[in-house]
Amino acid sequence: MLLADLGADVLKVERPGTGDDTRTWGPPWFEGQATYYLSTNRNKRSISLDMRDEDDLATLHSLASSCHVLIENFRPGTLDKYGLGYPQLAADLPHLVYCSITGFGASRGAHLSGYDLIVQAAGGLMSITGPPGSEGTKVGVALVDVITGLHAAVGIQAALRHRDATGEGQLVEVNLLSSLLSALTNQATAHVLTGQVPQAMGNNHPSIVPYQPLMTADRPLAIAAASDQQFRIFATAIGREDLTTDERYATNTARVAHRDTLIPELEDALAARSADHWFKLLTERGLPCAPINDIKQAFQFADALGLEPLLSPARLGGGLNVPQVRNPIALSRTPPTYRSDPPVLGNGQQSAAWLP
């Protein structure tokens, strides 16, 4: 969908009869369609083909020979059986950029099924999410799927740049597990360099204090005092400037060591006023902070900032009838476009006009 927003003509190939699994992942539903499916499929066209059918397979080969980029997310080796593997296609189509997305790579993990939940578990993300001592907590969105899709889009565009310069296509491979391990950033590097195994810490940060939600008079307020200067601003604003000269809290290293005594002191001061009061005051003084919004409030906040996070048919016009979340990329000359709603399941008869 990201590539489609940026102008690519994307043809989605689906199973006859049922199509993409996410078409049935409801509730919730919008006008009879699963909102899960609607979230990632705008600007695409759909064709329904069965690789086991001789005519449909011929259609697939024709499509492959005419496209610039082929993206597939079957288990490794599946498409080889139908003559649609990368080595087979690249022999006749050296210009082709072929992107393969798997769960655990094409080597010893080729037999494993790749679902976001499974990779969150196997890849360590659940072990550092949730309250201390918990059994592991899933992130509230399919984050690994999203991160892997972003990596795929970047890899595809890098391959296209290379092809622009040389005429050569190539194989782009991404997998869910490697994408997650890369995205673990500081937590992964802490283990790699020290041997320590990070644990779940709830809303605490392993290396910065305070960098977490703190309770106010009515609801939590997330505070990001990521430097000693920011901590001084924070402590002074809430009437606890004395904390900045206490050797237990004067530096971030000291605050990390003494978080258990510092946090109650901070929350005791914050209890005097509401989260909205502190948000206004601290923001005016340049301290990063925010109340914990629900999804509705998050969109309202973004809209209030002029970010226009939603694409409404009334505002957008054109071929879009299903409200959508805006593509976050802003380009001054070639901005994303929104040309069509997520497609209904296509069929073979509809495909004729799309073939070369």
C-alpha cells in the first residue's frame, strides 16, 4: 500500500473464493468489510487466480513478465513448484525486482509459519513488554508486520535505484524475525555488548529516568526528561528544584540507580494538579510530555495540530469512499495519492484488461 500511495500500479493476486485472509478478520466491520483488511489495501486492484489451474498459472506468468516488481510472502520454495521462483523468473527477466517476505528466512527457518504474534514471542519483544515478572505481553498492534513491510518498501526502492543505473534487477529478501531483532535497537545492543538479558519493566525505561507515565491528580502524564537539563526544567516546574541538587538525582545515571525513591517524590508533587494543567505548563517550558490518549483522542490531537491524519471522502474527493488514515510521508513534488478504495475480490474475467 505504501508503494501504491507513492504511485505504483499494484495488482493484488488472491485465492479464488476467499481471497486475503484479512478479509474475514472481523469484527469490527465497515459496510460488511473487515476493517483490518481495509487498513492496508487502498490503491490496489485485485485479481483472483489459482496457481493449480493451468490457465490461471499462465496468466500469472504473463503478469510476472510484464511487471517491474514482484512481491510474494509464501513459504520459501512454494513458488518454485509453479515456475515462479526468483531463479526461474530472473533467468528470463533479468530486470525484475523480486521481493520475498518470509517469517524466519529461507534457510533453516523456511518450514516455520510467520505470524506477527509468533515472531513477537520468538523474537523477544513480548519478553520486554508488560509489567515486571509477567508472562510476556503482545504489543497492541501487528508491529512486526508493519516494520517488515517498511523494510520491504525500502529494499524495493533501493533495488529500483540500482536497476535505474544498471538495468539489473535483484532479489530483495526480508523476514519478520530479522526485522524485529533490528528494531529492538538499544535493547538488542545492550545484550549483544554486555551479555545482559533485558526484562519487562512495565512503563519504565532501562536507561533513562524519568521516561515514563507519572500519576497526576486525575490521570497519568507521560514524561520524557531525557537529559539532566530537562530534568532540571521538570523538577523546577513542579516545585521540586531541590531534587536537582540531591546527589541521588543530579545525573541520569544516579536517577536510574535511585528510581524507586525518585518516582514517588515526583508523583507526590504532580498529585497537586491535573494532567491537563501539567501538560500545558510543562509544554510551555519545553519539556516533552503528553497525557495517555486513547485512539480517538490521538486522532483528535493530531487533527488539532493541523496534521490532517484522516482522509475523508468529503475532503479528498476522487475515487476514495472509505475513510482512511493518511500516508505519513510528505513529499513536496510527488506527494502520495489516494485513487481507490481497497478492492473487492477480483476474478479471472476482470483480469483481461490488465494483462500486457
